[in-house]
Amino acid sequence: MPFTFVGLQHLASTSGDAAEEEAFFKENAIYNKDVLEGLEELYQQYVLSRDPNKLARIRIENIKAFHAFVILCMRNTLGVMAWKMKHRKIPLTDIFSVSDEALALVILENNAMVWRNKAFGEAETNAKYMQIAKDGSVRKVWSDEGMKRFNNLFQQVKELRSFSLSRTNEMELMKIWSSKKSKNGSGTRDQLAERDGEGGGVNSSRREIIVICEG
């Protein structure tokens, strides 16, 4: 199950009990208090926004939400060991391409309400940008709307990366990760290896990334 869904499920069921929180963090080492709060802000302020230009702006507007997005979504476009070796030493812009970031954003947007509704026990909904292939099979592919949205997000990310605040926030995240080397935002090696999927990680094809993010 995607890490994003796991966090949403916890937010939906938690009573705020300290022992319960501690147990959740122990079981899900990719999470800490900041990442969990960032996920909540990511959904409330960005994913659920009606402004189509809002989501990509997390990298300059809300470092906590951006942190959660990187840890739970964007990192899945990179192999486990590559992430482990680079994220404390190299700014995100030099690790992930504009395409990687735009793809992670559109995958989040595509699945956001599917995960949220399931976590909160609400009516099921379909992925936003997927449709049945036109070749007679039952496989799902990106819709034209989804591909247009990816192109739109690509242009937004490309522009936002040129902002000085964007670089500042990336450097701040590097400081956070450098101070938390064992878990709390980096996750355990075993968890990340399992999450990166079967058969050698997620970099072999964009299709695999979509499958992984859909759970």
C-alpha cells in the first residue's frame, strides 16, 4: 500500500493519543511528526485546492508540505541507494529532473481522492486521469487530460525552480535530513526496498512508477 495512503489512514483513525502516535512512527519509519503534519497540509492546502496552479507551488510556499511530498511521492522516481547516497549532499533540483517532479505531482493528483476516500471510509472514486485503453484490453492508461496536466505541471515546475526561495527550501531540507540520519524522513532500508517494488526498483519505466503509486 502506498505510504501516502498509510499516512492518510492514520490521520483518519488517530485519537491523538501519544502512545498511538509513537506506535505508528515505529511501524512506519518513513514517517515522523513533521512528515505526517506535512501530509495533512499537502492535502488540505494544495491537493484539494481548486486553483490548478497551487499544487506545484508547494516547493516555494510550504516547506513542510513539500518535505512530505518529496518523501512520500517524488522519491519514488529514484532508486533506493541513489536516494540514500544523494539526498543529504545534493539539492533536489540536481537529483530530480523537472520531468520527475511533474510526474510525481500528476501521479499524486491522479490518485489523491482515491486514497483519501478509502482512508476516510468515504464513497469510492476513480483515479482522476486514467482511462481504459482503446485497444480492447482492460489496462488503464493516461487520459488526454492527464497528459495535458503533466505538460502544464512541467512548465510550472520549470519556472518555480528558478526562484531563489525554491533553492533556499531545498537547502533547508538537506539540513533536516542531515540531522536525522537513521529514520524520521529517510525511512529504513528494508521499508524503502519493499516500497520501491519488485524486480529492481522503479527507474526501469514510467509505467512501473504509476503502478507503484497506485498501490
